[in-house]
Amino acid sequence: MPDGAYRQLHANKLRKLVSRVQHVGVISDQDTDFGPVECAPVPENVMQFTRPSDRLDKSKLSHLSTEQQETLLSVIDEFHNVFCDSPGYCDAVEREIHVTPDFKPRLTRAY
């Protein structure tokens, strides 16, 4: 906290930050109306990965033959959306929830 005090928050209480900025335009390097425009520095380790397979620790593949390693890395590069860090939407399975005819869902606050 600004006064030096500590505050503990449970993970369920954290919310995603939604910016309330109106996107009227974009500031480019050529704009002079706003003064000098500074860009945030990009860490060097972010730019070194050009393919998804480059992010793997190759020492963890030492139990595979060279041919198997190349095959695995090519599969990871080809199907990179399956091996990404962020979860996605899966529509491979559909579920039905059977309820009684007199069922009324409870209205609760979204969180």
C-alpha cells in the first residue's frame, strides 16, 4: 500500500484490469503534437524466440535420437497453437445438464 502497510488478497478477489481509455487514435513516431514518444524497452530474451520449438530446453530431449528430436520439434512448430502457454477453447466435447422442469437458476454476481 502507499503508506507502507501490507494487504493480502485471495486469488479469487483479483480481477483483470480493463482499461477505460477511448481509442481515438494512435500516436506514431512521426507525431510531434505530444512531444517525444518513448517506447518501452523489449527484453533481449523475448526477441530470441522465432519459433515455438526455440523455447524448449534442448537438454530435456537428450533421451531422444537426433531424428526423433527433429520430428518432435517440427510437430511443435507446425501445431504451435496446441502447444501454447495460454489456455484456449475446446469444442471437442459437448455436455448437457438435465434439470427438473421447475428449476430456476440462481442469479449471482459475476466474478
